[in-house]
Amino acid sequence: MSGISFIKKLFTCILAGLVIGASAFRITITYFRNWGTIGSFSIISLVTVVTAITYAFIWQARKTNTPSTLAFWQGLIRYGVAFDLAEFGWAKICHLQLVMPMSKLDLPYKSCSPSDIFWNFFSYSYTLGCIIAALQITGAMLLLFHKTRLVGVFMLLPLLANILLMDIFYEIGYSVVIHAFIMMAGLVYFMFIEFNRLKEFSLQQRTPYLNCIFPAS
């Protein structure tokens, strides 16, 4: 850990700031919308990102490469993504997401926007919503522990990729797409830092297979 590059420090801090800022912004506009405006809530996200970037330069100036500092910022990413996805899961279970307003159910199909069609489709089955929620909550819990972190990443990546694509093609909204992209970037980050473990696992699994095909003479 003696040679943490400035690029890694800066990228980790920026990603941590984006994850925490995006999660805080979504929570505030979802549950505290009557207490302020979207513009005022976005200041929280901006301050979070600026603070993270500023600390990256301070970290580099101090010329310290202690594992605990890097682990702290990686922990912010991990817990931020886990909290956000778990909150999404509980929102589905509590009928706060994947719900179609009753006032739109009698509208002609042609008058429905792509996002209305999306919500109408997924609101039909509460069971499906609970299954998706269970996967999100379980994956989020696995992210919290070092030994199960990679399992959580592989569980959540296809789920979040599917959500991101639906947000894009059903025109859910630019802010929603950006939010999903940030959370997915957090998962991809942990997949890359575990590259050596994945490589070792791949070689361990492939070697017996190759020995069966090409046995030693």
C-alpha cells in the first residue's frame, strides 16, 4: 500500500462523493420535498463532491498512503451503494415504488408516456416487485462484509444494469439515469479492485480443466 497513485486517490474520493451525494439527494427529494426545492437539495450533493475532491488533494499533499485512509473512502462507496439499494428494496415492499397512480389507469394507451407504461407494467405484480426488492436488499447486505463483498457485486451488477437500461429506454428521467449510473460505477469499482482475486480464482478453476484435456505425459 506504499504506492497509492494520485489518480487512484482522486478517483476513489470523487466516486465516494458522487455516491454519497446522489444517495443524499434522492432521499431528500423523496421524503423531504416539502421542506425545500430541488435546487437547494442539489447543493448538498455539490458540497459532498467538492469536499471529496478537496480531500484528495490534501491526501496527496500529506504524502500519506495508510491503508486506513483508502479503506475509509472505499467504505463510503460500499455503504453508500448498499444503503441506497436497500432503501429502494424496502420502498418496493412498502408500496412506495413500482406503483401506478389510480388517476392514470383509465387513460387511453396512446396518452401514456413511456414512463407511465413502465410503472403500469411493474405495478401489476406485487410479488415480482418483492422478488426484485429481496435481491436488492440481500445484495446490499452482502456488500457490507469484506468476505461477501464480491458476491454482492456479482448479484447486484446484472440487476442494476437492467434497471439502468429500463431507466434509459423508458425515459424515466435524466436524474434517475445518472443516479443509477453512479451506483453501478460504485459496483464496478469494487469488481476492478478485486481483479487479482478474480484472476486467481479463474486460474484455479481452469487448471484442473486443462489438465483433463491435456494430461501431463
